[in-house]
Amino acid sequence: MKVTVSQANLAHGLGIVTHAVASRTTLAVLSNVLLATDEGRLRLSATNLEMGITCWIGCKIEEEGSITIPARTLTDLVNTLPVGEVRLTLNPRTQSMEIKCGTTSSEIKGIDSQEFPPMPIADLDGGVELNLADLKEMITQVIFAASTDEARPVLMGAQISINDNTVSMAAADGFRISVRSGQLSHSVSEPVSIIVPARALAELARVTMDGSDTVRMSIPSGRGQVIFSLKDMEIASQLIEGKFPDFNQIIPKAFKTRTVITTAQFLKACKQVEVFAREGAYVSRLNLKPVEGGPGEVEMNAANEETGSSDVVLDATIDGAPLLIAFNVRYLREVLEVIKTPNVALETSANNTPGVIRPVGDDTFTHVIMPMHL
């Protein structure tokens, strides 16, 4: 294997795939990145057996071949190389890679590529085509609500449901639910419902490949996997088995008080009171005070015996009855950070029933948040 590749492209590719490298493993090859020539390009792959990422970068190939190299060593070395061309030469006898760039010459010992787990192959003729920008925004507005509790694995992912020309994504952790819907450019012949690990979706939202405006999602039959294919990259992930909660039964169908607040001001207030709320259970009280013939106001409060307290008053348009209710202010902040509309609506009924947060003027996003004890 003899390959010449630019330092910038190699560093970029490694920055993408190394997020799938296993952090703790008894298999040494899972700590490595696979480098292989592939139809005129250099293919980089990494996997932890639950998620795999493959990236293709342009290169000049003199000899075909493949090798796996310790990911951390290779990445650290490439990031220190000067800008320019990097020449990679494999010694098949010693399974080591010589790396030359400018006046720098290094050698890294690797592991035979035959020991690297096979990466799943996407069916590019099938699957569902999604707009990449819309999908990234959908992921951003949903996965922050996924659980990190390994005792409830079904909640550690997001449910993706596709029916006709509508796609929806939902995540929940038992205290909140985030749901986002969208439209497809083409209808699907059969409904789809899968649970994808939040980490895999986060990686998909993280990467940005030049020239990619669509992503194809394919689900190989009988393998419990999903593959997201972009122009020069693929992310494959194991699916989570189980039944996702029926969130449509949890979202309140009515409310008694609707409070409309400027999103930026509401977010700033949450950040202010969180300074004191974070020392406890993140409890913040919201006192919703409608004023007949006037705009009304929301009083936010958080207090801690050791650090002190914070009170913020916000102007708001409030329709309905006054209400004193408490929420986890970190949860409020996290949902407000992903809302892009100028105003946001908080729909409530009682201090012991869920609140619903919706962007004003956007009916594609719904967030349900459970109240806390006063």
C-alpha cells in the first residue's frame, strides 16, 4: 500500500471517524482506524461494534492495500504534521505504516486489516432520502431529551417514525419528551419505526460533509441496524430493541393557561436562576400572573440555603388563570436553546400536570416537561 494524501484531508477524515473508536475494549483492533484503498480513494473506518463510521477522502494511489493503525497515535501525529502532502507506505511484513510529510518521517505499528470487523454495506437503491439540514435540526431539537440511564435502554435513543410523506423523531427520559416532525420529498411505500441510539444521531448531526445536502437512511433486513449514507461518509448503528412509550398519549390535549414569552428573555432568565438552582435539584418556581387588559408577567425564582437566591420578572402575554408551578430549570434552558422562533408558548393546566412548550408560529415541534413538587 502506497498512498499520497493531503494532511488537511487526512486530519479531517480522522476527526470524523475516531468518534466511533472504542474507548474501553479487550480487542486491540477496535482501538484502531482502518485505512484501505477503495476505488481510487482512501477509506477510513472505525467501530466500537455498536456504531461504525466510514469516511472516504481523495488520494493518489500507487499500490493498493489496507492496514489498521492505533487511532490516537495516528491522529495525534497527523495533527502535528505540516500542511502539505502525506505519503503513507505499508510494510506488509511488519504490518507497520511509514508516514512521511516534508522533513518528518515516522513509523507506526499496526494490526492486519483482516482482524478488523466487517462494516455493514448500505443499500443505496433502497432506503429513505432525507434532507440533511432538516435532519440535523430535528436531531438537535430532540436528542437532548434522551435518557442516559442504562437501566432503561429504550429511552437512550430516539424513535424515528416514517409514514407516507411524514417523518417524526421523539426522545424521552421519563421527565420530558421532545417531538419534532417534518415532511419528506417522496412518500414511502411502507411505514418505518425504529429506535436509534442518541449517540449515533449526535454523530450524524456533528459532522458536516461538503457537497452533502441529502442523507439516505437504509435499514438492512433482519440485522437490527440502520445506515446513514452521505456523499463521502456513512454512519452505521445497531438499533435499540423494545417498545418506545406512546408519547401521543402523554402530550396534554388541552390547557387552562397559555403564556407567551420572548424566547431570548426566557432563556436568559433560566440561565440566571440556574446559578442558584443547580446547587439543589434545579427547582425553579414560575408564578404566572395574568393581568386583565394588560400583558401580564412571569416571576421566576430559585433559592438555595447555602448560596442565596435569584428572582427574575418577565413580561408575558398570559391567557387563562394564574398559576404557581415549578420546573427543572436546566430542562427549561435546554429546550429553549433549541427553539429558533422569537417567541415561545408555555401551556399549563395545574401545578401537578405536565407543561407543554411550543415555538410560536411553528407547529412541527412539541416539548413536554413534567412539573416538580412545590
